[in-house]
Amino acid sequence: MSKLTQSSSWKALEEHYNEIKHSRMRDMFVEDPQRFEQFSLKLNDILFDYSKNIINSQTMAQLYQLAEDSELGSWISRMFDGEPINNTENRAVLHTALRNRDGLPVLVDGKDVMPSVCEEHERVKQLAESIRTRAWRGYHDQPITDVVNIGIGGSHLGPLMVTEALRPYSLHDLNVHYVSNVDENHITDTLEKLNPATTFFIIASKSFTTQDTMVNAETARQWHVNDVGNDSQIDKHFSAVSSNVKAAKAFGIDEKNIFQMWDWVGGRYSLWSAISLPIVIAIGSDNFDQLLQGAYEADKHFKTAPLAENIPVTMALLGIWYNNFFDAQSTVVLPYDQHLHKFPTYLQQADMESNGKGVNRQNQLVDYTTGPVLFGEIGIAAQHAFFQLLHQGTKLIPADILAPVSNFHCIARHHRALMSNVFAQTEALMKGKTEQEAYAELKAEGLDEDTIKALLPNKIFPGNRPTSTFLFNSLDPTTLGSLIALYEHKIFVQGIIWNINSFDQWGVELGKQLASGILQELDDNEPTKAHDSSTNGLINYYKKQRYINNKEDIS
Ligand code: F6P
């Protein structure tokens, strides 16, 4: 039995769960008209309403006690102070240093990292601004019209999500494209519309060894060299962001176009580093500074707000409440802002690669569930796709809802329709529809008793489905920075309470290892016997069909 599940706060929560598990939120709202005031928090212009959760004040007090007992306060300090809390890699976890706007030193192994952070941000801004102002020229002395970021995982999802989210802040005559998939369709579809003379590539890879990125980078390089006729113009069209400067140079990238990353920034937490280069090219330095400022505001809040007023702590504890006590296996993120359409995908990596762990910090198997399956979609689209399951399915899936009070274009007709759905869905998920209410509706439609009897079970909504809602004034860079950082810290808090290391990702290694061996086997058309019968069967079918199709050049 683990220390966590044996702790007094955990046991108290188990007892409390048994007392509260059949409580109905709709009754709680009737009993306590102050519920919204009691269970909502604010950070600047971000409102976090968590009153539509299956909680009461005792639940929250006990959850905050759990956080207290996990020594959360001391872990927060240890992270911000640069201690090597990524224990399996013996690394500090300092994405917060990348948006540390107070100018105070942050020490790693006794050395202040802030001068190099600021220097790298400055270099990124200089390059970005020279492309934005058309001072940077391609090899035909033309300005850059298209930037292609080649990267995957954290070297892709963060920048892509932010670029999409802040689209209204972007230059209209400068396109930023993202290529991640090693499937040739991704890069060929992207490049076929572009002109090599006005295209600038960013090879974004912390390791500079990731297969998908390297294969795509080679293809991009070849496309450029084919056009120029030689490799003499690479310095005008290629840059890299990596902690492996040697490999980036060996690829042929000019040192002045290589931006540094540090081992204390995890890939999925790296959008604040030079990995932001495509973001800064798209939205400009001032807006990027606002993004950093928003994250810094959330960092300050996380560090200083008491637990019961702390938004990421509260988000994390609600997640644990459902995950570990209600046995909810998943959680859904539903932005009601089209520009946040990549936010759920981004959060999938941030959350699932961080907390999808089964071994604790003492290298033992855990005996409780950890990170949930996170999925999501634009709320409006999801309503017409999978909300059926949220409302009437057999699974409890807590939802996060995010919506702007004002939209960028201020078309009231659209925005009111959008927001009516936000409010209606959170109410419907919470209240549901009782048998009596459903009966009365069917009766009012004039249906006969037999038809009503048959239809009735289908018309009942169980309700009591939890939602937490973020309302923010508008999706500006500052707000976006804060929202991202709040989620990062939520993930951190959960990792601390689950006693796991949220900052390594050993689980991605096995597939990579096997793929590199299988890649060699695909060099010829000889059948393989090296694997289990399924894997052999699939490989051999592929090789045979490839031969028959005669499309694959294996030379
Ligand atoms: O395979 C997972 C992973 O290592 C992620 O953690 C990371 O964000 C991604 O691959 C890309 O890695 P890199 O930036 O080193 O190419």
C-alpha cells in the first residue's frame, strides 16, 4: 500500500466520497444561493467558476489538506528555485525562468540562467523582426513570404496552438506553416504551394535526432538545394532551435541561425523558449512579450496565492477528486473559441506525456490511477459530435469549458449565439432532466401514455456531470499566456500529489527503438521472421504489396 493511499487525508477523502457521491448538484444550488460566489476564483480578467462540481466546502477543505500533506508548497519552491526535481534525468524544471519578468536571478548549479535566457529571446526577436519587416532577404533578394516550422511534439504543438490562437495578431502577408508528420503528404502538401526563394525553414528539435523531424528537414533541404542548384544559400533560408548545436551545425545550418535550448526545459514546456521563433515571426515581439507576461502573472499567482484561492491547485484537486475517487478515467477540454482549436491537442501532450506514469518517485509501481485520458474539441463542434455521450452515456467525464466574453470581430449575433451554448451546456450537464420533467414535456406534446412510457427513459438526462468554466475578456496574448501556465501548473500539482515525475517521458522510447530496427528491415523485399506472427505478417504484407504496386522506390 502506498504512502498516498494510506495517508489520513486520502482516507478522509474516501470516507467523504461515500457520503457525497449521491448528492445532486442541482439540489446543492437550491440549498446554497451563494454557491457560485463560494466556488469561483479570479486571476486578472480570467474568471474560473468551479461551482458546477460535485463538491461542498468540506470536499474542498479535505482536498486542500491533501495538497498540504503532499508538501506542495515546498515542491513549488523547489521547482521555481531550479532544484533537479526531474529525478530520473537529474534535471531542473525551469520553463518558469523563460517568462521570469522580475529580472531576479534563477540559479542552476549555482549559475544564473537569466542572462542566457534574455540573450536567446533577444536573438529570436531580432531574427523574427527582420523577417517581419522584410529586411531579411532570400537568395533572390526577395523578402520572406512563408515560414515552415519542422518539428514534432513539444517542438510543434505549442507553437502551432499559440499561432492559431493569436491569429488575429498575425501579419496577413506572412504565412507560418507547421510540418510534423513524417508522412510525405505533410511536407509535400505544404511545399507545393511555396516558392523556395521566399521560404524560410525552422528546424525545431531539442534533441536534433527525432526521426520524423530529421527526415522532413532533409526533404526541405533537398527542395531548397534543388532550386538553388547547390547548398551555398542555406544560411538565408534555414535556422534551427536545438540543445544539440553540434548536430544542427552538421546539418549545415549557420551557427548564427541556431538558437539554444537547455536541458532544464522539457519539450512540452518549451513554447516559451526559442521554440517560440515561429510564434514571434507570426505575432511580433511585443505580443510575444505579452504572452510571457501572462504566463508570469499565472506563475506569481501559483507561487503566492493560498491553496484555497489558487486556481491551478484547485483545478488539479478537482481532477484528482474525479480521477481517484469517482473513478473517472477521462477528462474533456472544450474551448468555445475557434482560435483555441488546437488547445486540446496541445494539452494532450502536456498532460498525458507528463502524468501518464505508473512508477512513483521512489521507482515503485503506484497502486492508484494517475493521469486521465484527455481529449477535446471546439465546444460547438463537440456538441454535434460527442456531447451525446457526455449527457447520457454511462461514463463520468468532467469537462473544462473556456470562452471569451468578447470576440475579436465583435459580431454580436454570432457571439451571443455562441455564449448561449456555453451557458446552456454547463447548465444542462449539471441539472439534467428528471423523469417528471421529461414526462411533463412529452405530455405537453400531446403524446399518448403508451408512447410516453416507451420514450420516457430516452428523454431523461441524469445530469450531475461536472464542468469547470473559464470566462476571459478576450483571447489576447496575455490571457493566453496565463491560461497555458495555469494548465502547466495544474499538471505539476497533480504529479506532486500522485508522487510521480511529470517531467520525463520514458514511455515514448520503446516504439522509437523498435522503429529504427524495423526501418532497416524495410530496405529490401525479403520476408522477415524476426518478430511475432502479427508484426511479421504486417511487415511482409506491406513488402509484398509494395512490390506489387511497384510504387515504392527502395533504392
Ligand atoms: O517522443 C516524444 C518527444 O521526445 C517529446 O517529449 C518531444 O516534445 C518530442 O518528442 C520532440 O522532441 P525533439 O524536440 O527532441 O525533436
